[in-house]
Amino acid sequence: MKRRDFIAGTAALLVLPRRSCAQGTPRRIGVLNPGQSNLPLRKVWLGSLSDHGWVVGKNLIIDFRYGDGHDERMPALAAEPSSPMCSLALGHR
């Protein structure tokens, strides 16, 4: 995934109306990645979200799904009923 695409997707979440946060309903992001977990990038991303007031477990839920390099697993991962409705879904190939 290109860094600009990732940042743009995250920015979309940040500019969405905060009405649901005021009501106590956390926003949900679904992340679908055909590769493996990139922990350093994840930490930076979560830190940036936190800097803007989005805290995992408080007003934000993130569902990560990884294909571990197996592209054939992607359709099944995308179809998993892991979360009801995502406020934002991020994926790349």
C-alpha cells in the first residue's frame, strides 16, 4: 500500500462527523492486508490517530486481517463476519 493512500484513508475517518463518538459509539475501521503485520507502521499509525483524539478501545475499534502473503485468502478474509458495520474500510494489494 502506498503511504499517501493509507494516510488519505485515515484522514477520511478523522473528518467524518463526530456525532457517533459523542453518543458513546466507537468508530470501527477494518484493515485488510495481503501481507504480514507491520508492527512499526501500525504503532506510528495508531500514535497519529491518538494525537487526533482517536483512541483504540475508547472511541475507536480496529479489525486487522492479514493474508500472510497468500492472495487466495483475501476473499475469505474480506467476507468474514468479524464486524457489523465499519466506518472506514482500508485494503490494498
